[in-house]
Amino acid sequence: MLILSKEDVKKAVTMREAIDAVELAYSHYYQKKAETPLRTRIHCDQVNGDMLFMPAFMAQQGGVGIKVVSVFPENLKQAKPTISAVMLYSDSETGEHLCLMDATFMTALRTGAASGVATRYLAKESSRKAALFGTGGQALRQLEAVLEERNIEEVFIFDINVQRATDFIKLCEEELAGFSFSAVLANSPAQAVQDADIVMTATTSKTPVFSGNDIKPGTHINGIGSFTPEMQEIDEITLARAEKIVIDSFDASFKEAGDLIIPMEKGVLSKADIYSEIGKITSGEMPGRESNEEITYFKSVGIAVQDIAVAKIIYENAKVKRLGQEIEIF
């Protein structure tokens, strides 16, 4: 079995490869060429921690495997990571366990790649300005994916913690130096979005992070932070103004996405208001953006088929590049 560390994973795959892999995964998911059960959550009461189990299978150009994510907020008291993840990737024809890899970076990568796919199909080709809400573990990869898909020149960064936002801007200068753009600290949500062609939200907020009245026609929004029924990053005004609301999965979104569940409980949104799953668009069965004036919104909660698709690329590239360590455990 091949063992890949976080650094091995980083060396094995590019964001462009991840975006292409997730694009394929979405198409296979829609075409029912993949099996992706809803994630199983086990809550550890004594320490207020959660274990998330996410299995998936891709029949073609994929594999089978499971990602296990630990979310233990109390770890901060012990100076330990609050979130950690591993991915077991296996051969779908023989059942052989091929690779165990760090999946903390991979999760951020495939989540960013999801927004990259949505940006590819739903954002204006002429997009030049963007806004990013939240500067946590997902933020850098969200921004990288958008930069891969559009020639962004200026990004407004907003976080309720100003120092964290300032530190993130410095991180962008170091980590995303290959792109020609400037990152600017936004003083308010309104300032961040008023001129933005693309808006990214990657927070754990339980209240909307900007007003839908402040976005301009033609804006595309990638919302990835709301992954429980209680979280809500996007307000009802934005949903009402959006000509196209696109999701990654009907099953997962209506069970996990507060951005959709809360408005539905208020009676201001229904399933009929959802334009499409993203896989129907990547498969060519539905159009993406059709005019420069459309407001489009992509809501992702994350589905395990993304993990399998990216894990496949990581494993294959790692073998070619001779990354990681082979061990015998059977």
C-alpha cells in the first residue's frame, strides 16, 4: 500500500487537474455512473467531536474508497488540529487497498475545484474582480480555483477578524504568486461585493454574510461554507435575484445546506426554484450561463465522488513521480 503525506499530496496534483477531475465526477454523479451515499456522522458527546465517513464509487475512470474526517473543536485546548482527514483509495475491480493518503489538504483542494467547475460554466468570461468571505482553511484553494478559471485582477477580502484577513492577504502573496492579481482588504461586506463579478463564501456563519441588494447584475456566487441546516451565508434577496441556482446534489443539499433549507422552511424557496445539479450542466444537458446579466449561484455541500476523482489523480501521479512510501500491511 502506498502511503502519502500532506506534502506528497501537494506535489502530486495541480488545481487544474483537480478541477478537471471534479468536472468529470459531477457528470458521472448526474449520469448515475457513481454511488455516493450520504455521509455518516458519529458524534462523540464527551468531547463534542464529530467523525464523518464519506464512501464513494465511480464505475468509469474512478475507483472506490472512503474519506474519514475528524472535527474536534476542543483540540485547540491541546494545541492539536481541530480538523484532520484521511482517504483510503482502492481498486474497484479487485478491491485491493492501493493508497492511504492525507486528506486534509485534498479536501480543501477538491472543494476549491468544485468552485472552479462552477466558475468555468457559470461566471462571465470577462470577470475581472472578485470577493472572498472567510479566510480559514478553505479560502486559499477557493481563490486559487477561481484564479485558474478567470483572469481576475483584484480580489476584495472580508473577514470579521481584520487581523486574520490581513494575514491572509500576505499568504496570498506567497502561495499564489504565479497569478497576477492584487488582494485588497474590504472594510465592509458591501464594499467587497458591489463591484465583484465573482463572490466566494467560505465561512461557518449562521447569518448571511452580505446583502443581495449589494451585488450587481452578472455576478456569480460560489457558496461552500454552509454545510449544516443551521448555517446560512446567502440571504433570500440573493436567491430571489438569482436567475440560476445550481447545486452539487439534490439529496445532499436539501439535507445539509442551511442556505437552502432555511429559506424553504420560511416558504420563500422551493425545489422548483433550483435550476439544475451541476452535473447536468457539465454533461451538456443544460446550459450554464446564457447572458452577461444573469446572477448565478452555486451551492456546494460536497459529495464523496469528488474525493474519489481527485484521489485517483493523486494516486496515479504519485506513482509516476515516485512519491510516498510503499508498505506491506497484509
